[in-house]
Amino acid sequence: MTEQTAEQQTQADISRMKELAWGLTSTAALVAAIDLRVAEALDAGPRQCADLAQQVEADPTTLQQLMDALVSRDVFERRDDGTYEHNGLSRLLRQDDANSVAGIVKWIGYPELWRLWPRLTDAVREGKPQSVEVYGKDFFRYIHEDEPQAAQALSNAMTGASNHTSEQVAKSLDLSRSATVADIGGGQGHLISTVLRANPHLRGTLLDLEGVVAEALPALRSGGELADRAAVIGMDCRDDVPVEADVYLLKNILEWDDASTLKTLQNVRRNARPGARVVVVETLTDRTPEPMVTTSLDLLLLVNVGGRKHSSQHVEELFTRSGIRFDSVRPTGTFLAMAEGTVTE
């Protein structure tokens, strides 16, 4: 390697490190674009910034600053005539798009969540969450009791994530020999609704916190298209899982500290019949196609609840400690994997 080439590599490394350090700017810019509904405004086609600013009620000069920042990050395109238009990434910011990431982005950039990140060093040094120090109480208790808008933002993000994966997860589950399925910690019920629609012979149960299931999808509520095949229970799964089912689904919830995860799995085992299947659906660290996303979530779990993302081996260990036989890990065709186990005698 010549001296010049080495110097060029050093400069490239410096540039890359600065880009990483400015990551928070990307989040803020994406949130601003969603709040202003820029993506929806460009649905009609390319627009000059002045016209775009008038439609979204923004200052033309500062809107151009925002748009150029997003274009530099490959979100939106700027044409030679100065107009802005959509590309594949920017279309995902539309809030009514079937593949929208708007809810996820809004949650990542939610102001109350940002208060945690300066405490990451303390979380790593001490090996414990920092939410009590920041909010005065446990993170989830705080958002549900004191910041309902934050709780709604989280719910929207979870629903958005479910929109990206529920169909594939439902297809990956063989439920032909099952009669009942329970979605534990299932949020507003997107996954259980998808599963019930795909399997007309099934009955299902949605279990989550009372404040969460109060906003369950209309299809699951009284008078809804699935209501005659669905039950909705408001409860913390760490306290109990009073449901007897053939299959228990636990999607992206067993990411607290190990003690809380074990409580949930033990509650499932205690209420389940022998032979019942336990299916943990989540991003596994040794199988993820999105390592930057997965490790970011891993650090967020650390700093807010003292939790972590799991490897396949860790899930196997948690199953074994809970008295559930670990069977296998299977792909779903998405960034999620399915770790399956069986409740024995």
C-alpha cells in the first residue's frame, strides 16, 4: 500500500466516522419530513421547492435545507432542473403506504426516548437500565402512566413493524393440526388477526396490557369480523398467562431482563397442556439480515429496560430453564426467525 493510498483510506475512515456520529441528524430529518408530510405532497410528481413549501406550509429556504439533507442520504431525488421527486426510500415515509416506516421512524425519534441515550455509558458500565434514573420509574410504566403519546407512538411503531412481517410469519406457521392459538404480548392484534384470517378453523386469544388491548383492532372487538373466534385479555404476561392453547406466539416481547423473560415463559408452561407449541418470533443476533438495526435495538433494550436481543443459543437456554423443550429455529422469509419449543409433561 502506497503512502498516498494509506492517506486516502485514513481520510475515508474519518469521513465515515463523522457520518456515523451524525446519525441523530438522519433521524431528526426523517421525523421532520414525516411531520410535514413531504412524501404525500410529492405523490403528484416532481415539485419545485417553492411549490412544495407552500403545500406543506414551510419556509422555502429551510425546506430546501431539509430536502438536500435527505437527498444526500438517498431519501428523495433532486433532478437537474432543481425539482424534487420520490425514490424507493422516500415512498416508505408515506403514512398510508402499506409498507410505511413512518411509525417506526417516529418512535425512534420520539423526544422522550432520546432522553435515554446520554445514559448509555452508565448502562454499559453498570450493566443495568437507566429508565428509573431518567424518568423516575420503569420505562413502560412511565410511558403508559405519564406519556400516553409516547405509548401511542410505540404502539404505532409495533403495528408498522407487524405490517411488514405478519403475512410471512402466518405463512411460516403450520397450524393445520391446531385448534387454538394465543398471541402473548400481541399489541393491538395485527398478528393474531392475520393468523385467524389465514386459518378459518382457528380460535385465537390476544393478551397484552389493558391499555394496549383497549385499542385492539376493530376486527377483534365486539361486532368485528373475527370477534366470534377471538378473545381479548388485558393483563401483564409477566404476572400470568391464563390461556390454554395449542400454540403460543410470543413476538418481539421476550427482550426484557432474563428474569422477566423467564417469568413469562414459565407462566405459559404452567397454563399450557402437554404438547402445546411455544413459538418465539424475533430477530436473533446470529441470524439477522439487519445487523445495524438489530444491534441498535439491542442497545435501546439495554438502556431502557436492561434487556437484550437473543441469539439462538440464548433462546434455547431460556426455554430449558423454563421447562420447555427446545425444538428448532426456522426462518420466516423476513428479518424475523421462529424459535420453537414444546411443553412437556
